[in-house]
Amino acid sequence: MNLRLQLFELEDQPWFPHTIRQGMLDFLRFMITKLNAYEAALPLLQELLERTQQQHITDLCSGAGGGIAAIQQQLSERMGSTIGITLSDLYPNITAYQYLHHKSGGSIAYIPEPVNATAVPESVAGVRTIFSSFHHFPPATAKAILQDAADKRAAIGIFEGARKSWLEMLLLWLAFPFLILVVTPFIRPFKISRLFYTYIIPLIPLGIIWDGTVSLLRIYPPEQLQRMAEEVNVTDYTWRSGRAGAGVGKNVIYLIGYPKPI
């Protein structure tokens, strides 16, 4: 599936109810964590940290922080020291961030104010990452995110938890409606609203299936990511894209970029 269609996702719409959006993001966080979906990204993250001699990651467009807890723990184990992660978003999910902050013993922090990925404040340091969110942006905005990182000499890693295949689309349509109903009671932090909008008025499941379908169609394939990166106006900067991982729920499409040593 090499095509990309610029369709719309419900969670991107300003009018879309916040409670439903957060319920959808909470499900995504739960599934990414349980599947350890970004395991294949760990060597790439380690490379970015080592090349830039840093021990901190600032995650942009964090949503509900899906998979971040496992990434922080496993990356710290790989590198032999605690790697800190700061979550941020244009629409911060404070409840989820507080939960992850407490669960991680403070190793995962968050910025409570909105952070625009195309204009990250100078005060925000560390290797930048975007997990499962880059596809939300049309090409001009996506390129602006890369340009902002390059302008500020910040390393950046873009990771999408998919291979972008028709098999994934089929699994989404056939398996996810039942999966959502089964796992929802186990998602933490617990919310009555999540149960109501899953079992009584099933707006969360419908939103997940619609946005999941659109997400697969919107994901940039590696070749398009590489072309976009090479159009960024910057010197002495390295870009690399590709696919990593194998198995259901373990595939990652990535783009990494970092400044060359002076």
C-alpha cells in the first residue's frame, strides 16, 4: 500500500468531543503498550541519543502517551542509564500524562501547556520523537516539523506503528470491534465515560475504526518520508527512512534525522 490519501480523522476536528477523543487515545495507548509495538524503534532511538550524546527525549504530539512507558524502561535498560522522556501535545492529555508520570516514578514528565510541533520553544531540549501521529499532518505541515527540528539542530525520530498493508486494514475491520469491547474495562486510569461511550453509546469504537482506517491510508511510506526530508533546507544533517520489525503489531515505519558532528 504505497498510496497516501489526505482524508480526515475525527480526533483532528476541533468540534469533536474531547471525552470521545481521549477515550480513543486511551485505547491506542493501551494496545501499543500491550503489544510492545515500538520495540523495533529502540535501536534507532538509541542511535539518536548516542550520536547526539543526550539522555533525554521530548515526545511531540504525544496523544495519550501510547507505548511511552515501555519505551522509557527498555531504552534505559539498553543504554545502562535512566533515559528521561517529556510528553507534549497541542492538546495535552493531562490525566494520562499524570498517570504515566506517577507510574514511571518521575522518569516520564510532561509539559502541561500546548506545544506546537512546527514551532517548538527553544527551552524544550532533547531528542524529538513523534509516535503514531506524523500521518495527521499534510505534507507542508509535516515538512515544517522537520524543518523546525533541523533549524534548531535537534535530532528527530518519526515512528508509525504499522507496515501500511491491506492485511492490517482487514484486521482492523474484523478483529478490532470485538477487541475494543474486551479490553476496555482493563484500560487505566479508569473512566466511567469510557465505559458509557463504548457499551451504551458506542462512539469510541466507531471513532477508533474510522480513524484507524484513515490513519493507514494517511501514513507516509518510507520513500515519501525520505523525499520530504531531503527537501528540508539544512546543511550537515543526516536523514534515513525505512521499515523495521516483523510480526503482527510489531512493524514500524520510521524517519530519523540528526545533525552531523561539527
